[in-house]
Amino acid sequence: MTDENQRKNVAAEVARAEESRRPAVVLLAAGLTADSISRAYYAAFHYARAVLLSESAEPRMHGGVDRLLQRDFVRTGRFDADIAKPDRSVFRWDWNFLQRSS
């Protein structure tokens, strides 16, 4: 990936993160907690991809983002483990709730 492509990809991920973060805040204020959690998850996912892309790491799937963050940022001490570890119980609850509702 060229430097220019890298910059464009990072900017695109940050833009996608913002597109998810803004409605997450609005949904939370409206009392739509489950929808807010979903949007917040995607905001965090796209911000994490931007961070990884800025280091020339190219995760292709959600699990890859988590693995690369752990490998390149947590284990090296660049990120505190608490901020790089999503609360998976919330996402499991959200997924289970959606499954029961469908």
C-alpha cells in the first residue's frame, strides 16, 4: 500500500467510525440502548481499523482487528489492555436478544 493509499484508507475508516458514533450518541439519548450499543461497536471497530491501517496492518475481519490490536498495541505496551478489550458480554447479550426477537 502506498503512503497516499494508506492515508486515504485511514481517513475513510475514521469517517465510517464517525458515521457510527454520532447516531450512537443520539440513540442513547433517546433511550434506545441496544441500538446505541450496536452503533458504538461499529464506531470502535472502524477507529481500531484506522489505528491498525496507520501502522500498515490490514485486518480483514472483526477477529483480525482484535488479534492485531492485542499483538501490536497491547502486548507492546502502547495501549492499556482495558481499552483494547471490548466487553464481549454486552455484544453477546445484544446478539442473543436479536436472535430471540426475530
